[in-house]
Amino acid sequence: MTPPPIPSEDEIYETLHYDAVVVGAGLGGLSAAVHLKELGQNVLLIEKGATYSGRGGHFGVADSSLMREAGLKNDLNELARQWITMSGNNIDEKLLWLFLRRGGEAMDWLLDKARASGLVPRLVDCRYPSAPYKEYWGAHCFPPEGNIRGNYVSKALYEDAVKQNVDIRFKTPATQLIRDENGRVCGVYAKDEKGVLKILADKGVVLATGDIGGDEEMCRAYAPDALRTHASQYVPVGQNTGDGHKMGLWAGAAMGEEVFPLMMHPQHFAWLSFFFLFVNTEGERFMNEDTYVQGRATAFMRQPEGIAYSILDANWIENLEKSLAYGGGLFWGDPALKHGNVWTPEGPTRYLNSALENGTGVQADTLEELAEKIGIPAEKLTETVARYNESCALGEDRDFGKRKELLFPIEKGPFIALKMGTVLLQVVGGLAINTRMEVLDTERKPISGLYAVGDTTGGMYGHEYVTTILGNSHGRALTWGYIAAETIAEN
């Protein structure tokens, strides 16, 4: 909450002048900088790391030319209701509808640049297909030679920025915003290897600095559950320290939510969790396994040591295929399955074999032997499995209400236990903004000259990140950067 001292004129070794400054070279910042340049603006992009950044593999929007070509069309009214419901009615619906309506335009803009960079965009068929966790079409990926890493998308935008002669400076962290006598944000101080830069921006500053997950003090203040996960898998390591959030606060900004929502995945140990039978380290079943990715991650985090095990029997492939008519999505289905391709067990089998090889999964001929390998009392595990199998035989889950269509007994060896734990990917809350990407003050009025995009902003989620469209955090960053550029160019 306490801003650093304003640099003295003696500390400043150079003053630069631009129409706009974008702080952060991730997806949102690159989107803003590239589009600003296209719109005729003189823009500087600064980044505290040594290069641009990108992560993840899915980029979600509600509509795109790729989707239309595939004959996929979402009912936006239904999608919005689902999103709002999954967010506990605790979002800014204006922002949601802006994303649903403009995301396709931003995605089409990106598709052209991705193809020019040699990427082959495709749609991903990985969704939970039914209520109450229904997920919708819209996950795009850009795999070079089968890889779905998001860094290639940032690379495509970076290459476009270089082609357009965008001024880019790496290893140049912003430290504080500059405000004129009327309170308008008119620039930013930054540091590079030579010293302090004073960067003036006639039309405004865009904060695109990512989330707060790497700053323990900010997490304790805004997202304490982030500190309960096994690890953070944010990359580049050490970049996500809430720099834009802090600069916004020091300029009088308000946060979009009191407690920030988290994006968590149950992938700290084995990659797959499925839906069969989950037990904790005491051998007890603790939940209805029929839930979406965030539900599993949250439930695992509540268990002793934050650890759970997914128990499979020899029929797991056959039963998994049957389950996909009722459930699915991340860590249940196949996260890289191309839309239009027929599901095969190849992907899940590859992930499972990897777990067995690296020790996050174990296999045994009997349940007693399996229990010994994972350190669970054999009597307790066999008792839990027997109780579960009775529910499967009855077609009624007497303990947690799992649908009968997803009740498959654990009875035929060899048996497998996959170790599961929760990791933090991002803290998806932040500065309050309006539909022009202008940062709002504590009276919910725009702070002139200050904009924010991506995970530096809030308002889109409730108590947790929702996968109503898989990869929508990336879609939001892309779209918000695209819109921020338009707003600034209009001024």
C-alpha cells in the first residue's frame, strides 16, 4: 500500500515521450502494443523480464471464424447464465458480455498473426458437456508440431510487433506511475541497467503485468488460499509479483473484488484425476468425484497434507470412454483432442504411463498391495472400495450422490493409484475496470490515462476461476488488450 519515493530529477538519466506505454509483454500487453501500432500510435512496450512471456495451452472465446467454419455456435444467453451461476453471481456482467461479444473479433485478429508465424490453429474438444458444470465450445490452441504451449502465441505477437517496429525494451521494470497536476496518469518511471527512465505518455499507460501469485504479502491480503497450494506453476518464475496492482493502488485505484478468485489445477503430482474413486491419505472417500477441474482442485486442497489418490481398476479405459457422454474436461478427458477427431485412449494412456514411470502413479495386483505402496491402511482402503462398489451395484451413491451413469466398480486388478495435489496457476482478480479498460478509483470513476488488461484486472470471476470456456483467461487477456488499444487510439 506504500508507494516508493518518486525518483528525483538527478536519478533520471533519460526522458522518453510516446503516445502510449504498455507495461508487460505477456499476451495482454503484446495484444495492446501490436494493435496500438496498427492504429497509428507511437507506443513503447516495456517488460521487466529478459523476453516476452506466455503459458498454458488453451485460448478461449465464445466465437471465432474457426468455430464458424466448424459449424460450432454457442447460445450466448445460455453461456452467460452458466458463467454467472458458476461465479456465484459475483461478477461485472458488463465485462462478461463485452468478452462474449468482442472475443471473437480479437481471436480472428490473432488467428491471422498466428498463421503468419507458422502456427496451425485448431479447436480443442475437451469439455464437461452437461449441467451443472457445463462447458462450452471455444477453446483454441496453436500447436507447433503437436505442442500446445502458449508461449508460441506470444512469440507470434512479438514477431508481429518487431515487424511493425514497435519500440520494445526488456529488463526494464516499471516502478511507479507519473501523474500530472490534475491527477491524470501521464507516464511511468522505469529502471533499466543504466538507471531510472522517465517515460511520458500523452494518451495513457496500460498495465499488463500479470497476477499477484508470486507476492506472498499480496496473497495474504487478497488471496490467502493461494498460499495453501502445493506450488505455483506460473512461468516465468518470479515475474508475477502484482506490480501493476501496486502501481494502480498507489494511484488511487480500487480492486474489482475483495477476495481474489484463484485458478487452480489438480496437477502437482499425476496429470490425470478422472472421476472414478477418490480417497485421501487416510483411505477415506471425501467427495462426489463427478465435478469439474476447479471443484477437484479445491477439494484436494482441503484434505490432509493436500493430497488425494484416484483409484482405478483394469477396466478404466472402457469405463472412461463410457463416461465422456456425461462428464469430462480437464484432467478427465483429453486436453489436446482436436475437435472433429474421434476420442481414443491414446492420450490418457500416455499420461497415465508417464505417472507410473515417474512415481506419481503406482500399480498393484491387489488393493492391499496398492494400499501399502501409497501408505494407506489396507483395511481402510478395502473397506472404502467395498462401500463404493456396493453403491455401484445398487446404482445409487448413498454417500455423495454421484450419478449412476458414472458409478463403475473398482474390482478387477491390476489396480492403479494416481497421486493428486493442487497447484496455483494464476490469481485472476485485480484492478476494477470499465468496458473501456479504464482503471476505476474507489468511487468507481475512471482514472484518466490509466488502463489495465489481463490478470491485472478483476470483475470476471466470483470465488474461483471458471472454465465455462476452457482457456478464457487467455481469451480475456487477448480481448482486453485489443480493446484497450482501440480506446487509447480514439482519445
